[in-house]
Amino acid sequence: MKATVDKLIDQMQLLFKDLLARDIMISNVITISSDRTMEQAKELMRLKKISGLPVVDDGKLVGLVSIEDIIKALENREIQQPLEKHMSKRLKVISPDANLPKIFEQFTRHGFGRFPVVDKANNLLGIITKEDILRSILEEFRVLYVRDKRMSDVLDGEALNRSLITGEEINKSGADFVFPIDYTEISLSGIGAARLKDFLLNKKDIPEDIVRKIAIATYEAETNVVIHSGNVGTIYCFVHEDYVRIRIEDHGKGISDVEIAMTEGFSTATDQIREMGFGAGMGLPNIQRYSDKMVIVSEVDKGVVLEMQFYKKNSD
């Protein structure tokens, strides 16, 4: 498995060379201070099911302690001693601005399982493992941003009747489920997603957990139409042998910058909408999180077309 991951990353690193450490790293890092004991580090690693801990004092990375260090301390009956005496201090770190080829070169050269990401002041920003790199690469494959000419082609031309994901012609009049979205009443937001869920639950070959993902993603998309578009929208569902495709179109205000809109917490909702519990800025990120494939195209004053694909067999 390790060799397969290494080979995949090696093949993909140039294709995704613009991926930076700051985009790949896990920032919510479990750490320990140097005045703690090896025994305490051992217990923390056991509870958190991790094989290494950054040692951090006042936000600064001062060392690393690994399972190997714990084993050595046990063998020498030094498990009660402070971490400071046993942790690794000659550290190999990665800059947050390092790109994917440079990051992978570090893994290849040193053979470590993880690298800390630190800034110029040696503040710990995150941790990168090969699994984090693979996750980021797969995320790049999973979410596609379509810009420029293709946006206009989709929103103006015959491509409006083709799948954004596969390019195949789609027959919207032959969709398995269609729901017109009423954008004039926010309290009705989610009705379409609820009816779609009921419809899909009657399909015996679609597992309930997949239906749940579809319902959540569709709810977020439907709500976006209601609170942002200012125009009518439609939910289409196409049930295929191996997957379910959801397509949501509106003819409203559109999105000026899809990448910014994909940022968690970003929202253009009014204070009134927020007071009603909507517009938290998690709509598109949640759609991305729950769908197996997602393509969104938009142009200001021409609306939004969002297409999602969900495999019937869970891909997790």
C-alpha cells in the first residue's frame, strides 16, 4: 500500500505542482510541551491513535517524539523522564510556501512519515503526511472549477443540455425527479431536498447513507438558490445503474468568483437572512464534502449550473 501511495504521488506531483504545503497540511495538530514526560506522551499517542507528537513550547516547535522514541525509553526504563531528554531536536521542516514537488522530495530523501510545517519564526502551523498529500490530490480531482469560455458556452449554448461532468447529452424532460424551486419564500427552502430524499429511499438499490449525502448536498444547493439567486431554479435527478446525478440550475444573479464562494465561511447573505439561520457560508463547501464529483459553472447575471454525482456504493 505504501509503495502504491508513493507511486501515485510521484506521478501526480507535476500535474499538481501548484499545491502548497499550506493547502495540504493539517492545521489542527495535537501537540505536547517539553516539560511533560515520555509516559504522558505515550498515553496521549495511545488515546489519539497517532504515532508521533510535535513538541511545542509557546507556539514554537522544539522537537518531535515518535513511537520509536517511546519504545527506546521503555527499554531503558526512562519512560518517566521529561520529553526534553528524549525528543528529536534535529528537525526537518517544511515551509508553508513549499510546492508539492519540493514536499515530496523531502519525503523521498529523508523517509520520514510526517513533516512539521513552520513559518520563519519556527511557529508550528501544521503537519503533513503522505496521506494528506493524497487527500489533497484527490480533492483536486473531485472538484472542478470551470471558467472563462466554457462558462459562457454552458450558460449560453447547447452545452446547457449536456452533463458538466461527462459531456454527454442529457434529457432533462426525462429526468427521474424534477422539482421547481420557489425562490420567493425562504421558509420553503429544503422542500425539494426532502421530497428527493423520499423519492430515493424508495429506490431499493441506493443505500440510506448515500441518500443522506444526496439530501444534504441538495438541501445546501436549494438553499443557495433561494437566498442568493433572486430567480427561479430547478432540481433534476437522474438515477443511473451505478450512480445518481443531481443537477440544479437557476437563472439568477450568478457567482462572480466561484473559488471565493467555495471558501468556508464566505457568504453574501444579508443580516436578515443570517438571523433566520441561513447564509453561514457553508453551502458550497458542504456540497463539495458530500458529493463524489462536483462541477459548478456560473457567470454574473446568467445564473448557476451545479452538477453533483454520487456513487451508489460508498467510495469512502
